[in-house]
Amino acid sequence: MAFEPAGESYEDEPYAPLTYQQTHPDVLAAIGALLGMAPAPVERCRVLDIGCASGANIIAMAEGLPGSAFTGIDLSVRQVEEGQALVKALGLANVSLRVGDILAVDPGELGTFDYVIAHGVYSWTPAEVRDALLAACRRLLAPQGIAFVSYNALPGWSSLRALREMMQYRTRGTGSQREQAAAAESLYRLVQRANPAESSSFGHFLAEYEAHVDGRHEVGLDRAASLLLHDELAAVNEPFYFHQFAEHAAAHGLQYLADADFPTVFGTRLSPAVRAEIASLARTPVEYQQYLDFVANASFKQTLLCHEDVPLNRRIGNAFEPFRKLFAASRARASAPQKGKSARQFLGADGAKLTVASPIAVAAMQTLAERFPGRVPVPDLVALARERTGAAAPPQEQAELEVAAVLAQAFTYSSSLAQVHATPGPFTMTPGERPWTPAFVRWQLASGSRTVTNLALERITLGPAHAALAALFDGKRTRDEVFARMAEAHRIGRAKAERMTTTLAEMALFLA
């Protein structure tokens, strides 16, 4: 969202139409429920995206949540008009995009919202706009509402600030925005070549940043340069320590709830001794989180806020009740069983490892892994785990506590070990006779990108054949019609096309 005097740059170079899984109401509601809140049902909620650009993030959510209403506001006329055209083309009746200024937000006109998203706004705007943003969150949030606010964070952003200043020096006096982006990236590549990863801590940082830059190009959008222009090279880009942000929020009647990247709230990857020492230093949840950020060298935050008078319970995993209305999923792989041992190790895609000793907990994790990406109601998971465990299963109440404990342990360690959701998800694992991929996905494919947003709001990259197949499943064509087209255009037989369809279903790409 453009606020600074150089804000006209968004008219010339709009921000890329990206989506962010961590902003989905399903994610926010699950975290709120675990911490003692009563968030609005995700299937029937009101969502506001402040600084929505072209609205891609909420447009991607809307098709899977037809009973919810999504509103986006942005100062850029061009971006809003592009988003409005896309909403019309996709036939979405539950998305409204409008040109608006945070400094002039009217709660009387907009009403209240269950979820407010402000992604990529706080650090990139002047102080008066940051103040207005948090004031708007307080006024616009429903009593049990949750706000998502992201910002660049210290101490970790210090290295990126140095790189930003180098890029600013290189681009001074440069012509067009595209020329600025090209010049900035060429300088970064030069600095990176001169500082290989193994040479120094700065070289290691540059290698990590290189992966970030390469990932931007892999998105396959013609606006990749806009990410560099509006992030690192933005006229305003101010990092903050977490405690500074939390204090600013508190001044507006908002309290720290958690981080959308939930494992960062608990520091469970740290040794027990380190966690204990941090706990001895911290007198409040804000202080605890700040010390964790010091240790982790945090460079980016996705902080969740709620009203200051909402009671919270930050001890999860020692009671089953917070999980009773939630759903669980896991993409973890179970290690091979060892003879004579009941304990199993579960491995996440990010390298996370969790050793589970309790037979009922092992059964629960195995069940989730087998059903992924399907989400299982947690009470049903307990029943399935008890059935799987057989005669060795503990009584119901004990089984509930053990399943809650392992879910909490896995979820606070890594989302690749376990996920907790507020809904069963809008996707189906068994597409019917006329399979239907989201219109937003088909628009992404038609725009030339093979990186698409699935119904869990995850970005996934499809191979050429899978992309062609997904584009044909519009809910109007039968399987036979689609498979005939695939055979004609790609020489893919029906059996292979059926297998590819199953793969697309496993990627959460078919609407229920």
C-alpha cells in the first residue's frame, strides 16, 4: 500500500499479486482458539485486508470460503482497479476492493471485522500511518477479532539494512524503476560473488538472501522486480524490535496474542537449559518473546493482536478442551520401527525431528501422516488412535490428554510436523465427474505462472503437464473430456491422467 511521497511508484510498478498462507483466517482462528479465544467461524466471517494491493491474497481465499466476506483497501488506484477487474472476471460476489487511505478509515462505513490483515504495511510507512494503522485495528476489530501485522524486525534485519543501503547508493540517480531494480540486483550479485558463504558470517547471510531472490524469480511473474522495489528499495523501510511494536500496540488497546509462525512463540527447538534461562529473565510474554527473538536473530515478524481485555491462556497441550473443535494434519514421515521399541521418530520436510514414545500418540501421528493433506477432527483422531492402538489404548480421558500433548509438542516445534486448523478445509481428496480447480488457480496458470495458490493458500509449483491438466478442470468439462484433451495435446493416456488428477487432489487443488 502506497503512503510515502514516492507512493506514485505503485501506479507505475504495481506489487506482484502474491498470496500468504499465514494470513488465512483458518490459521489465525486456530491459534486464537488454542490460546483461549473464541474466534468467529472461518466459514462465516468478515475479513479486512489493509494495503491489499490488487487483492490477490483475499481473492485466493474467497472462492474456498463463499460464506465469508472479504474487503480490501489500498491507496493505489491502478492496483485496486486491476483487482476489481479480476474479481469480476472470476465471478466472485464476496470480495470488495476499494481505494482508501488508512489516515481516513471510517469504522462507521466499514463496520467491524473478525480478521484484519496488514501484511507489508507497518515497516514501509511513516510514523503517522503506523499509528493510524493500529488505531484502525482497534476500532475495526470485533470483540474476539484477531489482527495480523507484519514488519521487519531487529536484531536480524541489521544485515539486510546494510544491503539495502548499498543498493540505495547504487541506484541513486538511476532512471526507471525497472532500471533501479536491475542495478540493485546486479550490485547484490557482485557483493555475493566477492563473499562466498564459507568466507564469513556476511557471506552466509548473502547466500541465504540469494535463495530468497532466486525464489522471487521462480514465481514466474512479470512483476518480480516490484518485490525488490517495494521491499528493500522502498522509500520508507523501518525495522523494529518486537517489544517496540508490542508497546505501540498496547498504547492502542491491543495486546500481543502470538506470532503467525507459531513455533517461534515457544522456542521449542532450543535446549531446555536455554529456555529455562530465558524464562528466568522474562517477566511477561512480551519479554519472553523478545528474548527469543534476540536468540533467533529474528529479522521478520508476523505478530497477531487482539483486544487488551480478551483473557488468554498461554499454556497449551495440558488440556484437551482447546483442541475439541479443531482439526489436525501432518506431512511428517514416520521412521521405521525398531525391534522391541514402541517409540517412533517423525521427520518433517524442514529437517525437524520429533520422537514420540506414547503408543496412542504414535498412532495419532501415523494416522495424520497417512491422511495428509486431509484434516482430521481432533476428537475423531483420538478415536482412530485408540482403535489403532487396540487393547493397549488408555482410557478416553487419558487418550485425549496424550493426543493433545503430542499435537501441541509437534505444532509448536514445526508446522511440517503438525498443523492445527479451525476448519476441515475447502478442498476435496476425491474430485467428482466434473472436477473443479479454483478460478484463481486457472487465472494464475493463464497468466503464465506455474506457481499457483492451492485451497490451503500454499504456493505450489506445477510441472507443465500437471499445469495443463489443472487448467482444464473448470467444473464444466467431464473427466473424459479433459483426458481426451490431454491425450490429444500432450499424448498422455487416461491411466496417467488419472494418476496426475490424484496428485493434484493431494496438492489441495480441487474444491469440495
